[in-house]
Amino acid sequence: MDPLADALAISGVRGALSTRVEAGGHWAIVLDDYPGTALHAVTAGRAWLTVPDRDPVELAAGDVVLLPAGTLHGLGDEPRDVAARARCEHATARGRGTGEVIRLGSQPATTRIVTIHYDRDPATLTQVLTTLPELVHVRGEAGAAGLNDTVRMLGRELADPQVGTSAVLKNLVDIVLIQMLRAWLADSPPECFGTWLGALYDPVVGKALQCLHEDPATPWTTSSLAEAISVSRATLARRFPAATGHTPAAYLATWRMDLAAVRLRDTHDSLESIAARVGYGSVPAFSRAFTRAHEKTPGRYRSETRSSNGPGFRLETPSPPHLTVDADLERSAR
């Protein structure tokens, strides 16, 4: 099992191409009204990114930046507050809705930027993107071969559409996010600390997360988890909360509830089946734990998410070999 892939799937992260900019000479654009996480990939040229109360950031070809949902920011040819220089919301909205290229400046285009927006399921308790810093910047010069290749491929596919381009782009928007997170994790360990991704960087906690994700129905305790990854119980008990903000039992309980929520929303599985898949031996214990986590019963959650036409993501999880929970979790479910 891959904890990062698991978490992205469970939290319903999905990307879509948005604004495309081709600019030359003096130009600027403000981007601030989309609720999803924004990723900008510079496929050619250079640009300056400005965010209120932060120093401007110069972007070069191959650079990728990620900003939280709803962040007011701008792109331009100079490191000045672009919000004071240009307002292009109408052009931005048109480009986002139709896929048209937004052409800026009076000279031939030398800079090309592709924006991808990522939505997520806000009801999910385990989130990856929302725990990231306010600005994640991976430079093309950092040597992340996979990311550089993906950005170049994205630029080529957009510049020269061919048969199947839409299918290629659909996959590239997911790949570029994974490649970026990989590159950031490898290049910026201090910045990663305190994020969900940072926990994967920790050699002890990363192995523990692997075990929890691989078999969430196992009646894990801190002791059995420590034994599985060959560290002392004291070491795991100290490092796991420092990296994730939760004890192993609390993290496992949250992860189980997220797995259950996806099953309730996307399948017709019975409560008995779902409870067993996430490590609960009885429906009442599972229902109490789920209600406490999501503030609604499993039945109500299922009916409301389906009636609201949720994102409908599908996730296949392995059938767990154990159908019981550890004593700590069982007590917390009562």
C-alpha cells in the first residue's frame, strides 16, 4: 500500500486544467476567486509570483508552485503588486470556463504558464493539501527529473494537441501533483515538518503509517506497531505524535472513519460489511465511533452524501484479515 496515494484517493483530490497564460512584454494577472488549491507550472520563460504580505517569488521555466484555496495572488513580468496593476477576472473566468489561452502583454509571448486547480472532499478527516505551507515552491533547477519531465510533457501536449490529448492531460494533472509533492518532500525536509507529508519523511513514522494503511483492520496497539517496524515502544510513542499530531491509535481511528465514509458514499455495502472492513467487530461500536467522528450516523451520512451528488470517488480497499479493534479504540467507541 502507498500511504500518499491512499490519502489523496480518500480525500477525493482531483485536478482540472484551468487558466493558461501566454505573455510577453509588460503583463500582469490577478488570480483569487477559485476555491480549489492552485498549482502553477511555468512551461516557458519567467514570471514573478506575488502574494500579499510575502516577498515576491521569481519563477523560471520548470518551476511549479502550489497555493492554498482562495489565496489572492498575481503573476506578472515584474516583482510588484500585480493587484494594483491589473484586474483580469473576466478574461480569467472565460479562460477557465472554455480552456482558451489568456494572452497578455503587447509583445510576442515568451512566458507560458499552466494552472491546475485541485478540489477535495471537505468531509474527509485525513487531508494532505490543507496541511501544506502557504506557498510550496519547487524549482526546476532542483533536478527533480520526474517533475521536470512532466512539466515539459504538459507544455508540449498543450502546444501541439494530437489524438488523445484530452486523455493525456487528464492523467498529467494528477501526475504533476504527485511529482511535485515528491520533489518538495525530497528537497525541503525542514518545511515538511508538521505536515502530513512530513510524517512520511520520518523513517520511523513513515514505516508505521505504511503498516496502518496496509492493514487498517488489524487491532494495532502502540506496542504491536513498534514491534512490526522494529523500534521500541517509547520511540514510536514519542515520534509519532511529534510528526502527525496524533497518537497511533487516534490516527488509526481517524483513518478508519475516512475509509468507512468513502464506503458509505460510494458503495451499497451493508453496515456490517463496512464495520468489518475497518476493524470493528460490531455495528453498534462502529456507529458510535462514526457518529462521533462525523457528527452524524452512518445511515444519515450515506443518505446526505448521495442526495447532494457528491464527487463520487471510487476506492477499492483490501479485505482486512482481522475483524476486531484494539482495547484502546474499543473503549473510545463506547
